[in-house]
Amino acid sequence: MKILVCDKTESDAIEKMRAAGLMVDTNFEITPEELPNILPNYAGCVVRSRTKIRQPLIDVCPNLKVIVRGGVGLDTIDADYARSKGITVMNTPRASSASVAELTIGFMFALARNLYKASSTMKAEKWEKKAFEGDEIGGKTLGLIGIGNIGKEVAIRANALGMTVIAYDPYVKEAEGVKLVTLDDVLARSDYISLHLPRTKESADMIGKPQFEKMKTGVRIVNCARGGILNEAALYEALTSGKVAGAALDVYAEEPPTDWKLAKLDNVICSPHIGAATKEAQARVGAEVAEKLIEFARK
């Protein structure tokens, strides 16, 4: 079975697939223009966030039998269409959960203690010790929107820090250490709100101006899930009005952004979609990709 690995994947995982008898080629720099000429020669492909597998590409790949995304979501793949063509589509939903959860908690500490502002003043050779009184996150209420694999990992860590954790997720009936509530309850009661859900037709722009109006004044918001769930124009307005005290963003409606005004606010921390970018997560992602493809080939 011939496999094309389109995005950077751990070398150990690639060698494991080859040792199992798969014919694996790598092209980590393949372009969208090159894919329609190259991918039709393969029965399987591995992608991450960079490479998109959309309907027009699927239509010119009659030999394609399996697509594996090394990552949590399937938003880079027209998954339903691929499945309608008899193609198996898989991802690695648990491999990076701990890394994303740790980034989420790290963002919360940074917001609570104004670390991003304090660090920038020190780099400017200023000693403004009295300007950065912060808050403890222990005793605060964390509202999770989405309580899947990553949300549950965040909840474990937040509970250990003494936070009260509530969550909204219409697809989950119970979660240990978490009280499930309505979306309006999360918005109204939370000191911190963190998003952990995929971007779908239902979730796109689900947090906009009406939702910000229901939040506590001074709430802090973290998004390490997907861009486009938070309406960025409404978030900008809430941040500049003081309704939202601070936000930490790892994902954006456009990546990279074409409008950088959110990133330039001094009450916003930004990172370039690095939630899964740890050595440990990358190793787990690669291992899970290899296991799934080897198992598929053996069927």
C-alpha cells in the first residue's frame, strides 16, 4: 500500500510504517498545485494542518482509500464527501490533548498575573513593580465551552488548582469534576471562559456580541480550539470597552491573520497555533498515525 506523507511527521513513525510493509513517500513541502498530479498515485495520505484535502482533489484521486490527519479536528478535510466516495478518514484526537490543555492553563496564569505586560516593560528597561497587581486563579470559576478530550484535560488541571469548573456541551451527559450547565450559565458565571470545540456550521461565530453582553465584566477568555468560533470583531469591541479584561488566542479565523488589530491590543496574548507543538505531542501524533495506517492496511 502506497502512502504519501504530505506534512511533517516524526521519522520514527515513518520508519515504523515502512517496517510494517507500507510503501511510504514523504513530501513535506508539497503544494496545492502539485497535489492533483501526485496524490492520484497513492492509496493513502497523511496530512496535518498545512495540507487541505478538499472535494476537487478527492475527485481526481480514484485510488485513494484512506486519509489520516495527525491532529484533533478534520476541518482541513472534506471528510463527509471523502467518506461518500468510500474513503476512510481518521484523525488522532487524543494525542495532543495534554499539550493543548497545558497551553490553556499557561495562558490563564499569564492573563491573571499580567505576565505579558510585565515582561514587555522589563524588555524596555522599565521597573514598574506596582503596575502589575494580578489575581489568583484558585477559587475562580472556569467555564468550558466543549468538554471533549482536551476540555476534560483542562478540567483536571483546573480542579487541581482549586478552580470551580462548569461546562457547556450538548453532546456530553457527564464529566468527572465538572458541572454541566447551559451556555448562558457558562457566560454569566465564569471568571474565565475557555473554548474546546470544533468549528462547524453550528459553532461558527457562536460567541458574538449577544454572548459577550451576557458575560461578567472583567471576564478573561482563552481560545486554543479553532478560529472563527469567537467573532473577532465582537471580541475586539469587548476587549476595548473593558467588558473582557483579557484574551489569549492560539487560533484565528484566518491563519495567518490578515488583520492584526486583535494581536496588537495590550490586553491580548497571541501565539501562532502552537497548541500541539510539543515534542511529546508530536511523538504521540506520529505513533498514532502509524498505528492507524498499519491497522488499516492489515484489514
